[in-house]
Amino acid sequence: MPAHPTPPAIPGSRAEYEACYAEDPDKWYQYLSDAYAWMKEQESNQVAADRKLVELQVQVETQQEEILNLQNTLQATTYSEIVGAAPPPTTRSTASAYLSERLPDPEKFEATRADLRRFRDAITEKLTVNEDRYPTAVSRMAYVNSRLNKESYKLIQPYIFKGACRLPDYQDILDILQGAYGDPNEARTARRKLDVIKQRDRDFSTFYAEFQSLSLDSGLEGDALAPFLEKAVSKELSEMLLNNPPADYSYNTLVSHFKELDIRLQEYREKSRPYIPKRGIYPFLRATRRDQPPTGYRL
């Protein structure tokens, strides 16, 4: 196939086109089919090329940062040699004196509703803490796009022109992802989950992390959450609450009180755990009589 499909003829008017088509419709059908397939292939190639360009932009920025760090180190070493003093030990803080400590790159977005919050929070934290490393909107958007998987990148690809994203800033990318993967009834869904969540055999801190995440999505605040919390805690904590009531039943007081009760419960379980001798002591016990030490053993 040539670089692109070519028509059987190049009519100069609609009438000529209709005449050419009527003369050999099979050739025109084949041409239109080939042209459509070619355009789909070009679209896929363009997406891949844009992604590659975005990734290269991020790599270039990373290498520029490394060059700056090396220049700072070289400058400090050269100065020390001129004044005759031993150069100070090169540390991460010395080499990156003008840049914030780089946070690890978050995992790529999995293009699922369940992964949206994790990705959104991780990206926002990364670009807030490392703001000096991504000083322009273009660099911030390039970084976010580099953390999208193939499926989610297709949502942003229409805004890419010559390797640069034409949106105002990275928050607009997150808004597009929110619109595509977010829950339109997030508050209602979170309230429904709050009504059925259970601590079960988890410690309170682990359970409360999930409870707090749902409470943020639900839109409920303060004492409105107290009934949900009382209903969700484990049977052991509920029984301890009856015998050890808090000063009041406000939400914040309940949270602090349940944390204290859980610590006491974990300590009790630890003390009540039966002692299990280490492996290897049983052969020794079987080989000796209970009323006399083994041969060669000094009292």
C-alpha cells in the first residue's frame, strides 16, 4: 500500500464523481475502506508519537536537573581547590541546594474509578512539593500525562498539539479524568458505604483510615458522623464502650476514646496470648528426665 490510499480518479466536480462512481463502484468502495483504515492507523500512530514526545520532555527535564546538580557540585569543588581547602562531602542536599527533594513518581493511573483518588492525591502532592522542579504549566501537564496509561491518555490526546498539552494547567487534566472515571453520585455512594462499613477484626487505626476516607467523600462532618462510627466499630469495642463511657458522645471525643480503648484491647490480647516455646526445645526436654539434668549439665 502506498503512503496513503489514492482514489481511482480525481473528479473535478460532483457530477464527475457520480459518473466515476457509477462506472466502477467496487473500486471506490475499496478506496474508501482503505482510506478509513489508513486514517485509523494514523490516529493510533499519532497517539503513540505524542506519548513518546511527552515522555522525552520529562526525561529532558530530569537530565537538565542532573546537569544543574553536577554543575553545583563542580563549582563547590573548584572553589575548594582554589582556596586550598578540602572540598566538603557531597550530599543530596548539597547537590540539590536549589531544588526541593524529589518525591517518588506515583504509579501510573489504572483508568479505573477505584484508582482515581489515589492518583489524583499523589499527583497533587507531587506537583505541590516539587513545584520548583515543574515551574511551568506545560512541564506540569507533561509530567501528569507521562503517568497516564494508554487508555486514560486517549482522553487527553485531543488536547495535545506538537507534543504540548493545550489545556491551562494540570488540574484541568485531573478534571477530565474525574469526569470520565469519577462517581457522579460520590456523596450518596460514600454515605451508603458508611452505613454498612464494619471494623471486624481490624485494629481501630486501620479501620478508621477507611472510615475517614468515606466521610470526606460523603460530605458529612462533625457529630453527624458519630452514629455511623458507633455502628461500625467491632463488638469488643462496643462492649468496652458500655463499661467505659466517654466524657461526651461528640464525634471527635468518640474517635479519641475508641483509639484509647483499642490500645487497651490490643495490650490485653498480647498479655493473654499463650506462651509457645521456640522450636528445638522439645527434643531437649524429651531427652532428659524432669527430676535430673542431662548428662554433662552443671547446676
